[in-house]
Amino acid sequence: MGRCELSEPPSNPADSAPAMRREIRWDAVAAIIASLVGFLALLVTGYTAYIARYTADIQTKQVQAQVWPWLEAGNNDSTNAIEVYNKGVGPAIVRSAQIWVGGKSQTDWNHVLDALGVARPVTYSESTIYPGVVSAGETVPIIKFAKSEAYQQFRTAAIRKHMTIVICYCSTLGECWRYRDEHLVGYKEGTLKVNPIAQCPRVASSDVFNN
């Protein structure tokens, strides 16, 4: 009788293969972490720069507010004078002053009075604002008449002949404004204008008012 040999079942190749180990690529992990750290550092740097710039802007505006000038001109009936006054909190450095009558520039008060047709003789005093500095709260009577009759005649003629005054001035920080009033002694709503400008333009010597 023949022998019956038991054969072993075929082995599974997967069981026989060595176990696969999942290797961690530490260099890739380190690169990712480094990228995250760099990104966070960039965010912190940007935020810090923003805060610094914001703080600097606030400080600059505070300093600007502390030296801000504001020039206007107007009539003072009680003193028979035309005045320039600084309503701001800082000095106004006057860079130029001009006066026109009927669209023609005038170089001094004598020419202004002649252009307005104010009867002579006229006794008046004057104060210079250009070149000069008008301090905060200061009032400068640029022309003051000895008699009220001459002052009233001057005012009436200035309105009728469209006397215009333009003053360009700057703060101690170099910020500049241009004041223009087309009815200096007869103020009308909307004619008073104070506009910021980059810098005061150069004025031809023939157009400068040398009061």
C-alpha cells in the first residue's frame, strides 16, 4: 500500500515578504516647520511695521495740530482798520501777499487807494505782514485810517471794484495754505477760501504787495 504524503499549503507571498516600514521624512517635516516659522515671523514683522507707522502718523498729526496756523483778513469798524489775524494755534510764516483791484495787481496802499478812487489827502497807518510771521492769536492792522469817513469810502470802493487779497503762508513744519478773499472789506458768504497747497508759488516782483 503506498504512502500518502501530506503537502503543506502554498505560502502567501505577502506573508513571506518582510514588513514594509513607513519611514518619516524628517527633512520634509523640518522644511514645513521652518516655512511656518518664517511665515509667522513675516506676519509679526508686518504687524509691527504697521503699528509703528500708525503710531508715527498719530504723532505727526499731533505735532501738526500743535503748530497749525489759520490766517484770515477782515474789517474792524471800531478802529477803522483792515486786519489780518491768526486764528490758529501756531505761527503763520507769510510767504507772499498780493492785492488786486479790478483784476490789476497793486504794489502798495497808495496804489490801492488810487485804484479805488479814494479822495486825497488820506491819513493812514500800515503794518507789514510780508515778509513776516503772524503769531498765534495775533492781529495785525495792515491799514488803519485816521478818519472814519475815509475808512467808509475805502470799504465801499473795495466792494464795488472787487478788491481781492491773497496771502500764502506756511506752518513751522512746512505745510502751506493759500487764503483768498474777493471781498476783503465786504465779506460775502462763499468768497472766503483757505486751501492747502504743496508750497507757496513764486510771485513776480511786479505782483508782490509791499505794504
